[in-house]
Amino acid sequence: MKKIGCMFLLLGFFGCRPSYNALDTVPVLDITKYAGIWYEIARLPNSFERKLECVTATYSLRDDGKIKVVNKGHLISNHAEVKEITGVAWVPDKKAPAKLKVSFFRPFAGKYWVLDLNDDYTCAMVGDPSRKYFWILSKKRTIDEGMYNTLLEKAIQKGFDIQKIIKVKQVCDKE
């Protein structure tokens, strides 16, 4: 009887997990073109970037085929103070090159999915299938307002709640 009770408990736990609609990514991602400094244009609020602006993410290829990730941001209250963290990203399934995993604290890893990317690899939309995390990134400090609005529309179509979106300031005094 104990085994059956435990089985129902496990089924109940896994059965109650939230379900999400499928989330399409870009079909092709060339990591060598994607590498470089990306400026965070907008994001959904998250705990690890709270109180930061002038946020960047720098991606570079490692010798082992993985990607070095360096996230950096300036404190809003004191631009001279910079918060920085280094992690690693990788493609777990070569058939889905835009569905990366990223880890800043081993063994924990999050999903980093490239949802939209322009042809010249200068503007991207990134998120995860839970729709909890979302970013608009650019290789320049700013993007055209038309492009920004287009990406927000695409985010809505993909099921992201953009009502809480934060536009990230990209001009800091002490850079």
C-alpha cells in the first residue's frame, strides 16, 4: 500500500507542474557570429539583475566547444560599482542549436533559447520556455524604436507578458 501511495504522490507532483505552449526558436544559430558583446535593451524583471543597468553579456568560444559567458552590470545607485559573473553555455542537442543551457553555479543550469535573431546577428530576442525570463539584446547600445516594437509584438505572440518589461539604460557615467 505504501508503494501505491508514493506512486500517486509522485504522479500528483509531476502532474501538477505548469504546462506551457511550445516555444519556437530560430532554426539556425552560428555561435561564431553570435559571439561578442551584447547590450541588454530590455528584460523581464529577475532577481539576479535587480538594481543593475548598463548590463552586457559577452559570449566567446572556448577550446572545448562550449561558450564562455560574462554578464556585467553597473549598480543604479553607484555606476562605479560593477557586478560581474562568469558562466558557461552549451548546446545540449545539435538538432536544436538555438536551445542552449547556461550555468553560472554548477550543477544548476537554465535554459537560454534564442527566439529571434536578425540576419546580421546584431539584434536578438532570448527567453526560456517558462516565459519567466526574457531579454532583448543588441550589439549596439540602442536599437531603432520600430525594431524594439516589432520584437515586443513577437514576444506577445510567443506568450510573454511584456507588461512588466524593463527598458535598460545603457549609458553609465563610469564605464
